[in-house]
Amino acid sequence: MSFDDLLAANQTYAEDFPHGGFDGIARAGVLMITCMDSRIDPLDMIGLGHGDAKILRTPGGAVSSTTLTGVLLGVQLLNVNRILIVPHTKCAMASGTDADIRQVISERNGLDTTWLNFGASPDQLARLRRDHEMIANHPLVKDRAEVGGFMYDVDTGLLEQII
């Protein structure tokens, strides 16, 4: 595979690059955790732009230990005072369990993935509540940032606050 098309597009992008000199602070004080799904445009969905927010993307928008580290750094060092946890409708990570994903991978190429935790969960709302609770009550976040749990509809573009 070649990256030539992407590098050419980057050259065009860089010709009129308007975002140099930013300091990396979340100017709107926002951090969003959402899925890696390509149907999601995190900044556009909440009316923000370049430099306004920190975006952490994971499969299913689940909070992993690495994601939590990003949240803590955002709150403590990068001006974050509002945190949105945003899973979405029609998410592949909500269509089954880790066992289901392992079976698909095994059927496709015969590899054993029992040592991996994918974080799949058909109960998105239960996972959202757990993730919200973990972040909202963390001693490095508690009393420093407001935490909300949301659901994004990939067909309508609407964001609904759940927690």
C-alpha cells in the first residue's frame, strides 16, 4: 500500500495552513471521548473549531486506562473543565461481545485473540454509566470538571444528554 495520495493531500493542506502557533490548551475547556467511527465529526457536532477541545477516540467511545490518562492530563494541565463521553448509535462495538469479535477474527484468519480486551458491550448505557462514574469521581477530576454522558445519533446528527 502506498501513502502517496495522502502525502499529496497533506502538501495541499499545508500550503495554506492557518493553525500554526497554537499552544495546545483546550480554549473552550472541552474534552470529548468518542468512538473512532468515521461518521463522527467531534468538533462540528458541538459547534467548536481548531484548538477549542481535546478529542480522545477509542473503539466504542469506551474509557480505557490510556483514555483516563488523557482525561486527567486534560483536566490538570490543558484547561479542560467540561468532559463529554459520547458513544453513538449503530456502533459495531455495541453489536456484540468480545467473544463475538474474537470468533469473527478467528474465522477470518485463524488467529487466537483471547489475550486482547476489545471492550465490546451490547449494553452501551451501562458502559456509559460506568465510564461516567469512573471519571466524575476520580480525585483528579472531581470538583475540577463537569462530566456528562451523551448518545450521538449517526443518522440525525443529534446529541442527547443521558447523564
